[in-house]
Amino acid sequence: MYEEEIRKLLTSKKLIIGEDEVLKNARKGALAKVYLASNVKKTLNADLLKYAKISSFEVLDTKVANDELGTVCKKPFSISTIGMLR
């Protein structure tokens, strides 16, 4: 569903990959959207939803497992969160 959108954004330098980087930018309020893998940790999901209310960014569930999300991003590792900068 969101895989095509993520593939298009890969060429732009607006994507942040990884839990730590996404959380850091969520705290700053620098994100427009966050894409989550279907098997993301519940604590991370709760934290991002909390920051989304404060900073008003979208949190989207991709319904894709983290290993497949890594493949979509052309990375050799699993990815649980992807953030898009404003």
C-alpha cells in the first residue's frame, strides 16, 4: 500500500531510517509522516503516537513486516520505522 510511496521518496533525501533517528526527529517536531512495520515494538508505537499528537505528524501502518520493509528500502537489514522529514 505505502510501498510505492516509500520507493519514490528513497531518491529524495527526506527519509530517515531507524528507530533512534525517527524518535529523535519526532521529539524535535521535524517529521511529516512515520511509516511503521507491522511487527514494530508496542512501546515504540505508543511513543510515536504520543509524539504525533504533540507535533501533528501522521503515523501510518504499512502492514508489511520489518524484514520486507528493509527489502522495499533496498537495505540488507530489517527496518521497523521510516520517517519523512517536513
